[in-house]
Amino acid sequence: MTMTVGIAGLGAIGLPLARALDAGVEGLSLIAVSVRDQTKALANLAGFRHPPRLVELADLAAADIVVECVPAALFERVALPAIDAGRILVVLSAGALLPRMHLMRRAVAAGGRIVVPTGALIGLDAVRAAAEGPVESVTIETRKPPNGLEGAPYLVKNGISVAGLTEPLLVFEGNALDAAAGFPANVNVAAALALAGIGPVRTKVRIWADPGVERNIHSIAVEADAARFAMKIENVPSNDNPRTGKLVTLSALACLRGLVSPLKIGS
């Protein structure tokens, strides 16, 4: 059985994902995409073997699986129609999901499902497993090149400049819920970690603007009754958008494969 896919957004994540699906993934068929710039989209889709239809965001709900990879401000325009239609919604903007946990009840009522890929993180299986028992603390520290943080609402609101830095600057320390609001394009990893573990209020976040790094670096530390563990990943930023890593697209593709694969690895 083949499941149809619709993608919201053809940016640094959506376009390479669309190309991979068009190249052929058993059990999946890309049928529609929704974009802001249709002229640019038509040029990007010109070489596709089976070009998908260009539709409005709400019309993506005609597909079995709707992949959301748009700016956080557009999240509900993608999520609500997909959920209400009982579809599988694959969320890349995990930070936009945190303040909208009521959507879980809406998905249950409509027979839909919300799936958050691992994204640029590692070890979510271990965090999910640990969270089945008592967990003392979960902390994530993110270091990004300064240009990957420029324009974040938290920096603008607090008058924090990351231009011309010569040494690392701690620009945020707080919980995952506040981090998601202040850095909607930067901390989807923290949001996914919070959803997998002990929630957005208890999950601690530190964000550094670091001129000494060229990659997006995430370090996680977990203190739990069942285990103590730490993880670190250095993601190569996307060529098209330094705020996201190349691994995010690959994670989304792996997630989609997992939805149709007869074999599931991990919890």
C-alpha cells in the first residue's frame, strides 16, 4: 500500500525532502506541495519525474501524510486542516507545537496522529525510555555560529547583538517553553527533547552564540533514576539556511520511511 505525502514549504528542508521522495521511496508518493513563491517552486520542480501539484496549505490535508516545514507563524494553517482530516502530521517546527499541546486532543478526536522526527538531535529513544521512570533533570546546551541566531525575537526584544562577536556569548538560559518562544527558528531540538522527556517547563536550555564554531552543536545531559547519560552532536548547517542543519531533512526522510516500513528500529 502506498501512502501519499504533501509537503508544506520548499525551503532548506522541504525541497531536498521532495527531491528524495520524487527519486523514489517505496510505499510513499509525493502528490502535493504548498509554497509562498509559486514561480520559484515551478523552477525547482521542473526536473522532477513526477512533479507534485501546487496547492494551498489547507489543501495538503488531501494527502495521507502532511509534512510541516514552514515558519512557525504558519504552523496552524498547516496543522489544523491536517489534524481535523485525521491525517498523519509530521512536525518539523516542534517549537511551535509546545504551546499548542491541545492539538493532541484534537488529533485523538479526529483519528489523526502527530509525529515529531528526531531532527538534529540524537538519543531521543534513550530520553523517552528514561522518562518512563523518575527523571531528575534534562539539560540541553546549544552553540551556534552567530549568523544562525540573528533576528531571533528574544535577541531583538532584549537588545542583544551577536554581530562582530570575538568570543562565545550566552544569549539565553531558561526552560524549553521560553526558548521556543524566543528562538522559534533555532530550538526545535530543545522542543523535541522536551516532548520526549520531562516537558517544556522542566527541560533546561542554554543557548550560545559562538564565533568559534562552524556547526550547530547540541549537548544533552540527563540525570534519571534508570541512567545518567550525556550526548553531543555537531550538525553541518544547511547551505540554504544556517538556522537549520542538513541532518534535519535526512531525519524527516527516515521518519517517513518508518511510517511505511514493515520493520521498526528503536522504541
